[in-house]
Amino acid sequence: MAARILIVDDDPDIRDVLKLTLSEENYELSEAHDGEEALKTINSLPLDLVLLDYKIPKIDGRQVCRLVKKDLLLRHLPIIMITGKGDISDKVDGIDAGADDYIVKPFEPKELLARIRMVLRRSATDLEANPLTRLPGNVSILNELSKRLQSKSLFSVCYIDLDKFKAYNDTYGFEHGDNVIRETARILIRTSQSHGNPDDFIGHIGGDDFVIITTPDTVDKLCQAIIDGFEKTAPSFYTEKDRKAGFIVAHDRKGKEEKIPLLSISIGAVSNQTRKIDHVGQIGEIGAELKAIAKSMERSNYVKDQRKD
């Protein structure tokens, strides 16, 4: 799959030169002509790299870079800053803002392509990630679970899923649905940082399914904090009318209208504290079972496995 690159420059001639240069490598390209448009695109499209001019209108390149690198979900997105010839202070400021590399105008096309390939290689090595949230994906999740099993340490694996998400997605559209998934990821990251352990693992299985690997002593406060954070945020995903009503009107598979409650979150927490777990598949099976129980309850809930061997 071709890498997706955003070109940010207010000069249409420079954008054309960049597009022509990058066309040699079959990259998938998007454009923005100022900082505001760049941030909007970065937040709405899954990107692999940004080519960012230092001097652009509305929000300059340095500030755009700072905002991206400060975002929990976007900080892994590589940025190559484009600076003017001989502007040493621009290069230094760009790198201080978090840019992964820089190139000076006028640039040699071959050098630019080489730098892009290098940064993309480095990014791919650093993170096997879900394109929407930039959280580690299924390969990393399986590796992390295997590592915990092999170390024979105590663990709790929280399987996290949104309730009524399909109805929301069908009613509000994919763009709003993607925003819900990104905001959920942010809640999980913030909550893990404040209520979990430094080495807790957060992964994105896909769609509206996530996983957090933590320890039994933190799992209760972590799950409750996730629920509190999501319940506080969920109403903001809706129009004022739907928020006040407390539901949306959607159609079931037979075309019949029904009232669908606002989004909630369900968590199934698997642990080896009271029972022996030998393989990764066992963790997934127990997690699916517990999550199904949590989803059968009203609103957001978590269910913890306390069965003993």
C-alpha cells in the first residue's frame, strides 16, 4: 500500500514541484496551503508523513509541528520541515518543535526522496500501528500478550468495546465515527497514564475494539476511570437534540425504527491472578465472554473474571 503524504505549502508552484518529485515513488498525496487546513487534514486523514513548510499563513509550521507532537494520537506521525536556504534558526526551531527531519529550499529531488524513504523506514520500524489511532495493532498485541505469558508475571487484560457504535456510525457517518474512535483512544491513553503503570500496554484491535494490558492491582481503578471518562465525553458526540433526548432513532435490520441509547463502553478484564492461563487464545476467549456479559448490562460497565481453577 502506498504511503500517504500531506504537502503543506502556501506557494502553489512549490506544491506542484513537490507533487512532481513525489510522483516518481507513487505516493498517495494530499495538499494544504496554510496551518489551519494542515491541522484539519492531519486530524481527519490517516497519514504516514507530512512535508511541512516552515513559513505558512494562519498557523506557522513550527506551531503546527508542536500541536501534532503534543497530541497523544499523532505524536508518532513523522514530519519533515521545509526551510529557506541559510535560515539556520528555522532549522533549529523546527527540530526543537519536534520535526523528524528537515530539508532546505531549493532542494535536490533525489535528496528529498531519500530523506522521505529514510523517515518512513524509521517510522515503520518504530511502530506497527492502526492507521486511525496510531496505537499498536494486532501483531504488537499478540507479541505483548506472549511476552507477559512467558515472563509468568501477574497481568490483567482489559478488552474494551463501544456499545451501539454501528447505529451511531450509520446515523452520523464515518467521519464522526472515526472521531469517536480517536477520542476513545485518547481517553484510554490519558487514563492509563494517570491510573495505570508506566509499562502498561494499549493496543487497537480494530474498529471500536481496544485492549489494555495492566496488572491486577490497578485494573479496578483503571476500568472505572475509563468508564467515567467515556460517560463524560460521550454526549459531546451528539447534536443537542439527540443529547437532550438521550437516544437516536435508527432502523434495525428489518427496517423497523427503534430508539438507540447514547454510546457507552464495555470492558471485560481477564487475569491470571486466580486461574492458570497457558496461551494467548485462552485470553481472547475469556475476554470475549466477559465483554459480552458487560454489554448485556445497562450503560457502561466492566466485568472482571474472578473464577478460580
